[in-house]
Amino acid sequence: MRAFAITEPGDPTLSDIELPTPDPTGTEVRLRVLRSGVCHTDTHLREGYYDLGGRGRMHLTDRGVPYPLVMGHEIVGVVEAVGPDASGAEVGRTRLVYPWTGCGECAVCEAGRENACPRGRNIGVARSGGYAEQVVVPHPRYLVDVEGLDPSWAATIACSGLTAYSAAKKVLPRPADEPVVVIGVGGVGLTAVATLHALGHRAIVAVDVSDANLAAARELGATGTVRSDGDGTRDLLLEATGGPVGAVVDFVNNGPTASLAFDVLAKGGHMVQVGLFGGEITIPTALLALKMLTIEGSFVGTLDEMREAVDLARRGAIPGIPVTEAALDLAGVVDSLDRLVRGGVTGRIVLKGQDT
């Protein structure tokens, strides 16, 4: 099978390579890739590290990530072949892949929180992903029925939709008219705005550097917007929210945005940090106690949460975010990742494989 992969650690060059078409064994399922979303996480994987601020870099090789690295974790595919023990997976069915797979054996996995597994084997990171003609999933339970949904939008639910849904749940319930701030309304942040609105929240303030993203956020349910690439963002945000806020969800999560989130929290406030842009902040530790603040990291979500997000989509409770399609080939992968690095992409880019 053809795959579009990074072949060497530390070299961000992608190559068109040929890999053996895998024959599924045991409970494994092989799918032909129809759609593969392009995520900001992949730009970090391409570089080979995460920025830890003053603690340096966390390299993928330190985490045991194998090469060649075939990225792509927002996958919709058609079941093509199943292992002898893969009951419930029917050849020819279109399915969304849950990519945040764990070891399947520890207490965390048994509790249904595989995304928190310390020995995670995420598809598109530790396992070959969707920037390829085929992908293998370790068990049918990771396949969710999305037939009837637009496959390009459905693909984004595996990360963008799931991440937004899980983060939104962490700051709810709260009074519907109490402002919730969403920092960074690219693909994931826009989905969070739409999700908060779908879950009945009526006061959502979006923060971004792009007028196009802010306009899209208003269309999806934001009641206020703040452009954050000038001076005085904190004061503008406090003006838009009417004062300190109870909840901020940060889909950028670099030094400046995390500091902004912390600075606008009210007593008892809750900041949920989602993005992986990296950096660090200095926090007055006394304020954590005096203001009874909660700082929580959020990484994607559980399989059950993905099923819940798909159900919302099926019921039309959340509108689709803007999606730009590109070809699932080497040029499409490289150009899409480059566009994300440059910025200016409203919504999500989804790579389109062969439908037949």
C-alpha cells in the first residue's frame, strides 16, 4: 500500500513510500481510507518534538514513536478485511475510527479512559495512521457507524469534534448566561463553540487573531468576539465578558494564551488547557489557593465521548464546521500541513482518498 510518511527522526520531509498491505490478525480490522483529517498535532509530529518551554523539547523518539511515521488520526474508512476474532466488523461498512487506543489491559483502559493510558498506542502516532491507502485498527470496538453523515465532516469528529466535546463537558454545567471564553477558534475551537451552543450555553466569547475565524465563530453560536493580536487583549476580553469569568477553554495553549486565561479567571474559575503549541507560564501560587482556581489539561476524549459526539452530529445538534478537501496524496499532505503552519485555515482540511 502507498503511505505518505516521515522516514527519519528529526527530518520533517514527507515521502511517498510503499509498505506491505497488512493482513489483519486476531481482532484487527483493515479499512480502506476514504477521508483523513489534517490536525495541528500533525505539525508537531512532523517536527518530531513538543515545546516544553524552559524544560526543552520532548522528542517523539523519547516516547518510543516508531519510524517511518505515518500520521493521520481523523479517519473514515470502509471495512476491507477482518481478523478471525474481529466479531461485529462487517466488510463494506463505512466507519469512523477512534484513534486514541491504549494497551487495553491496565485499569485506565478497563475504565474506558484509553486516551489516558500511560502505554497508549495511538493510531497516527505509535501505530500507522490515515495518511495511507489502508489503516489497521486493533479491535472492532474502535469503529463507530457514521453512515449517512458527510464523511469529510465525520472524519473531524475523531479529534476536532471529540476534543471540543470533551473540553466543553469539563466546563459544564454552569448557568447558561455565564460567559465561557474559547481561545483559538480554528477547527477545534470552532467545534467547541458549536458544541457549547448545542449543549444549551448562551454566552460564549471567542478569542482569535483571525477575523475570518471570529466571523465563523459568530455563525456557530458565539455571542461575543475579541481579536487578540493587538495590545490590551486582557482588557478587551474583560469588557466583552463583563468582568472575570468562570471558565476558559484554551485551544492554543502557548505562554501568552495560557497567561491570558489565568488572568481573566474569577474566584472559583476553571481553565481547561487543550492546545499543544507549547511554552510556559509563571503562576502566583498563592492565587491558586486564594481564588480557588482549577487548571486542567484535556487530551482528546474517551471512546464513549466520541460516540456521544457522533450522536449529536446525527441529530443535527451541532452544525458542521467549514471543511476544505484536498487529495490524499503526497502533495496534498505536504501542502495541507504547510497551510496549517502558515495559519489562516478556517475550519479543517480533510484529505480525500478513493471512494471506490
